[in-house]
Amino acid sequence: MKFARELAEPWGLLLAATSAGVAWAVQLPVVASVGVGVAVLAAWAGVAAATREKEPERREARVLDVAPGSAEESWLRRAEGAAAGFSSLSESLDAGPLADRVADMEPVVRETLTTLRRLAGRASATGKALARVDLDAVTRERRRLEQSLASAREEVRGDLEQALTAVQAQADVHARLSGARDKLLAQLQSGALGLDSLVARVAELTAATTDVAVDTGAVRELSDQLEGIRQGVLETEQATRKSLG
């Protein structure tokens, strides 16, 4: 079951499709090129399944590098600044009911920031994978194969159909990766701006509230806002992990 799941993951499909394309480019027969891709996919799935079975905790905790100068790095830095601002505000409050409530929110802010770091790393990794697929070249190759199929003799149709399937796999992987990256960047933006907004609301509340008259409704609203941010980034992480493996 684990091996079968690995076979269906986009990273393995991308590697296999690329290998098959290289084999085709060096003028190996179509059947041999497809065979190369299948062999690479099977080997990748076997290694990935064994690695994930032996090191599930290590894989789960891994934080991927964030590409310098990327959009995801920019939003992550914004989120980090907001989290630091929240911590600074919390530390500046005099002891009392409001300070206690804001302090209770700090662990959730830190957890949210940690998740955003993982999302930023995944966004960078997805961007690197996207760069490996030349969508224009894939589109041209697909059109060429479709034209060849339209007038192909029966004895070569099977080979051409297999080649077209390999090319289409690359296009499908590109579409999934592109959609996942768009989702990751949108959530990074939403999470960073959400934390910024939270800091502004806490600052406003501290300026307008005394320890003897804590606006419990406003504090509850802040807690709900933070929980919404936390849930949003967690759901995005789970969804992209499921789609990309």
C-alpha cells in the first residue's frame, strides 16, 4: 500500500517523466524510453517508501530551506516580524488579567509561525520542482505527438500513445505543482497579514483597556482571530502535503 502511494506522488512522476524525456531526446526507441521512466519511478517509490517507514518522525519535523529573495521569504519575514511584535507587546504589559490573556496567546502565535516556516520551505521546494519542467516544450511535444497519432499506422500507434502519456504526465505534474505553490503563497500572505492585524489589535486594546476593566469580548475576538489564522495555515499544510507527498 505504501509503495503504491509513492508511485502516485508528483515528485516521483516528475522524475520518471523527465527521465523518459531524456531517453527520448537521445533517440532511444519509444518503448525503451517509457521503460526507463517506469524503472526510475519504481526505484524512486521503493526508496521513498523504505525511508518514510524507517524515519517518519524525522521526515515530519524537517523544515525545507526557503529560497533567498523569493516571495515566500518576504512573507515569512513579515510573519516573523509580527510574531516578534506580539511577544514584545506581551512582555510590556503590566501584570494583570489582560497580560495573562495575551500571554496565553503567545504559544499559539509561535506555533503558527513554525507552520508558516514549513509552508515557506515547501513553497520554495515546489518552485524548484516547477523550474525543472519546461511547460512550453512539453506543450509542443504533446501537440507533435497528437499530430503524429492522427496519421500514424496501426503498428506504431501503441508506442506513440505511450509517449503521449509520458508527456501528459509532465504537464499534469506541472499543473499540480503550480496550483500547490499558488495556494502556499496565498496562505503565507494571509497568515503574515493576519498576524500583523493581530498585533495592531492587541496594541489598540492595551491602549484602551485598564486591568480593572478588561474587555473580555474584545479579548475573545482576538483569540478567535488567532485560532482562525492557526487553523488556516495548518489546513493548507495538510492539503499540500496530501497533494504533493
